[in-house]
Amino acid sequence: MTAASSPAWFQRALRVADALRDTTGVLLVANVKGRTTPLDDYATDSVITEFLSNSELDDFIHGFERSGIYCEVVIDESGFIKWLNNGNYRFARHQPLVYNLAQNGTGPARLTLVPGLCRLYRLPLLDSDGHAAALDQHKFHTISLLENFGLPVARCWCFSDGRWLATRPSNGLKVIAKPTYECASIGIHADSIFCVDSTIENRLSVLGEQFRQPITVQEFVPGFEVEVPVLDADGPIACMAVGIELGGRRNLQDSILAYDDVFDDGYEFYDFAEENAQTAKRMLDIAQKAHSGLQFSSPSRIDFRVSAAGDIKIMEVTCKPHLTVHSSFMYSQKAMGHSHSDLLKFLVGSAAARHRIR
């Protein structure tokens, strides 16, 4: 399959982008390794892993350019504020679409600064708004909402300031502990998985002090790790159930995609339908419902763990998924015959349709 023979919903967005190429462009706001100084960081797992490398930034720039989409770049949130110039910004096209990949520092809702300023200055966003970005950065809240929607999620608890916010997991239950506000597997290592016992409160207190935030505790599901990319085209469309392969293993059992794996890109992808087509289809449906329920805009990604018996649990969600060349998103797009520039062009056309840009 090629972009020319891809689904009608994909081609429609490409046509919209083509029609607007002389009047609309992308302003990419990004933190970049070696060019962005962390405003705040952790002693162990650095937030730099969330920044783009120079080669990844080049991939975005060239991807937009190859698709015929004009692109400018500003580095960091401070660069964006300077670019705004109290609304007197200059851009080589009539209508900029802002694509924000900047979230410097630590703490909650740090992805919302650029979207908030975009709302103030009436600048349309390529992806999700500030509300979705803030919600996305609180693991316990998003999983709790999805559970309320009736979707299959891993049982979840929150430990903050030395106490449980509600109930406590039962002794003997195997769980995984995660810093609540982080992504890119920050704070997640092999010892993040353990069985609940009388020492859990001390363990979580140390972790909470280390990362200065609440700790989300989830029931752990041994088995497969699967990511489902979702796009918008008159509603959410889940692209593929993309399995994560570590060291040549698909069934990870008690292993996880940890911080060091993410930092080194030390993992590969595969089509999970090869393992279980029926379970893969179910995950696509669940991912679309999660995307809609959380009011995400394209693109998003819903992450699952799947037991060997096919039991599905949502573990995390993100409205700011990696769209780099090495990502589950691009793996799914390549399977559809799409290039990186095809995906970026689709996002422009989809966002223009969503914002009714003419």
C-alpha cells in the first residue's frame, strides 16, 4: 500500500493539507538535547530523555518539507514566548499550526504552557489542547477515568505524602510503581515491579522523595507489552496493535520497557496480530474508546499489557506520543505503506479540518 492507495480517510486529510500548503505551515516548538538546559531535573533519571536529539529534530523538519508543508522551529518554551512577541509574531505563512513537543523541567501539567498561550493568542494546535495535556500527565487520574468509562484497566492506587489517597493494595499482589507525572519510562526500572508487603510504604516514600511527586501503583500484568497508535479522521482510528520486543522476546513475562531501554532505543516492534489477531482487534476498539473518552485529539497512544491468556489491561495513555522514525507510530504507518512525511502531512490536514481552517 502507498499513500495514493491508502484508506479514504487518510487521503482526505492529505488533500486538505495540499490545498492549504501556500497559506498554512507548522511552527514546531521543541526541547532539544544539547541545546535545551533542563529547568529542573532528577539525580538519576534525567528528563533529557524526553528531549529530541538533533537528528530527530532534522527528521521532523525534513519530513514536513518533503510533504510540501512549510515548517519553522523555535527551541524551548522561552523561545516560543519570544516568538509570540505579544501577538506580533512573524510567520512565513498566513496561518501557523503549532506543534508543541516542549515540556521542560519536572512536576505536573508542564505540557500545558504552550497550549495555554496558543489559546490566549488564538493559535490552532496540531494535536491535543491544554486540558488533555494536563490530564495526560497524571497517571492515576487518567486510569481512574478510563475505569469509570467501563474500559479494562490495571487496578490502580495512589501514594502521596506518606499515605494512600484511598485504599491500599493487598499484601502479596504483584504491582509496578511509577512516578505519577512522568513519561518516557522515567523512574521505571526492573525493581519497580515487586509484591506488596509491609515495606511498601517505606519503598514508595523513598521513591516519592526522589522524584518529588505522588507514586502511582498498578497491578502488574506479566506478558506482552503493546502500544496502539490512534489518529483522528471524523473520529478516532486505531492504526495497529504494535508489540514491544526486548532482546528478541515478545512475551516479556515480568520484564518491562524500562528507562535505560527508552534512553538507548533498545527495543523493537512487531504486529501483535501475529500473536493473537482477536486480542489485537479488541485492543483497537478499546483504544478508540479511550481516545474519545479522554477527549484527545490526534495523535494519541494507548499502552496495554496482555497476559499469555489474552487478558487485556490499559496501563498508560498519552496525547503526546513519540512520532520519531523509531516509534510504534511509524511502525504502524510503514505497515500501511506510509512514510514519515505522509504521517506529518496527515496530521496537518487532520488538524486543519478539525480547526476549520480554510
